Amino acid sequence: MNTFDKYLLKRFLHTFIVFFVATYGLYIVVDLFSNMRDFQRGAVDGATLAKSVFSYYGYHASEFFDLAGPLLVGVSAITVFGLLEKHSESHPILAAGIPAFRLLRPMLIGGALLNLALVLNQELVMPRLSVELQTRRGADSASKRTVEPVYDYSNYEMHIDGSEVIIEERKLVNPSFFLPAELARESFSLEAESAVYMAATSKRRAGWLLQNLTGLCAADMLTEEGRTRIIPRPNGRDVFIVSSVSFDQLYNRGRNLRLLSSAQLVKRIRNPSTGPVPVKAQTLALHARITRPIISLLAIAMALPLVMRRESQSLIMNMTVCALVLGVFFVFGQVSLVLGGSIIGGTLIPLDLAAWCPVIVTGGATVWTAGYVQT
């Protein structure tokens, strides 16, 4: 990279940081004034209130970066190309016979660095802050959530339900495990005061430990298969149920996908207890993570010829048209993902096509608009 490349790269990264700080600051102001009462409920004095506010928005900066980062990359590219045109910094390069597309090298490097930061944030930061990101405003810890009942397909579609989950303690309150005919001689529900998910070790399989049963569970009530999966504890009050349904699959499953790393997503997809609908959503989310950096870099390549057009009325018009075009492709990508994730759309659009169609369309449009660039 020469001096001018380093200059462009520095300006691009600086522009992105300015936009991120400005947009996140605006979000904090609007959200804080709209939800100030939530912070005040748990605060006993001004210092506690300030600590609660800084803690909440400090943790959620990673989530905002994940949501707004790809969009801000395109906006930053439009701004940098617009500033080059405004200050006539591209004219000496073109006069020297250097093609305008040479300007893409530092911009694509900057885009790759920002997308690498987005990937690291998604894979390393957000999974470690999953509890903090689910903590309500003004609360010291993650609060309770309503249970979303699931079927355990590894246990003959055993139905798992409960009244609520306590995120910080990773506990299911008032659990109800309905045993199908394959596990019990007569179908019935095992209910308890609480249940805790226990990961697999070298000595035991993964499953749920039901504590303080409210009903009876005897060996003669279970089938031969049921005795291998439902194991009463010696104290007579607890029972261990072999299951691959983990704790975080029981609540807010749509949001939780953003708080999982790709390795955790792949593990869920391969989990035999996961049903067909969750697997489809998880597979689509995994494909979307792969295509997001590609679409972001294509947006930078498309911004160059649209902002630095060979024939144009004004720079403001070029930047406006470029923003509208990139906005249309962004909306198209979101609609494609929605159609691929819906039950009806999933039968018409395969998951891989729904995720990769925006890449194909955006790539084709990038090649088509290349002829508009200044020479």
C-alpha cells in the first residue's frame, strides 16, 4: 500500500468510527429518555443509577455493533467517495492514467477489517455476554423469561414445558416433562419444583435433573426404554431425564440465535433433539453469517461507480442515488431471509438460495454499474 492507500484506509476507518459513535449515542439518548423509569426503579441513589446506565449501554454496544455495523460500512464508503469527489482528490489519479477502481483496494481492505471485527464480535464477544445482553434495564441480573415449550425429538417427541426460566441460575421453574408411550406404560407428566440442565460428561449423558418431584415416578411405570432415559435419584425426590434439549432452547429462541457462536449453531443443527422448524431457522442464520461479509464488500464496490459517476448532475444526487440503491438491495436481502425462514416461503425458496440470492443479485448489479465510473 502506498501513502494515498493508507490515507484512504485511515479516512474510511475514521468515518466508520464517527458514524458508529454518533448513531449509538443517538440511540442511547432516545432509549434512555424513553425508559428512564426502568433504570430508576432499581437505583437507590445517583451513583447506582449512573452505574446501571453505563453498565447496560456498555454491554449493549456489542449488540448494536452487530446490528448496525454492516449498514454503517456502506454508509462510510459512500461518504469517503463523496469527500474524494468534493475535494477533487480523485482527479490527479485519473489524470495520471490510473483507473478509478484502483481506489477500491484500500476501501476493500478496510471493509475486510471491519467485517473481521464484526465476526470476532459475533463469535467471541456476544456469546460471552449473553447473560448481560438479556438483562433488563435497571436490573442487576438477567430476569425471568416465559418458557417456550419444545418437543424433544431425541426422546420420541417428549414435550417439555414450565412456568418460567431464571436465566442467571439457568433453572427451569415448575417443569413439566410429558412422557410419550414409548417411555411410559401410560403417558403421564413428570412435574417438579425446578429443573437444572446438566451437560454431558465422561460419566453421564446430558439431561435435566428434576428436583423435588410433585408426583410419583416408579420403575414399574416406565417401559424398558424409559428406564434407560429416566433415572430416579436415591433420595426419592429427584429424577434425571436424559435429553439433548439445552436450557437456552426453552426461551426467546429467535433472539438467542444472535447470541450464539457459529460453532454453537452447528451443534444445535446436528442435535437430534432439535425439531425441523428450529433447524431451518438455525441453518438460515448460519448461511446469513457467511454471506454478510460478502454483501458488505460488494456494497463498497458498487458505491464507487455510483458516487464517482462519469456523467452526473451533482455530487449530492450521486450520493443520494447510491444510498437508495444500496438501501433497496439491503431490503431485498432482508426480505429474502424472511421468505426463507417462513414456513410458507421455505417450501418455495430453499434455505441456501434464500441466503445466497442477495449475493448473486448484488454481485450482478455491481458488475452492471461498473460502466458508470469516471475514467
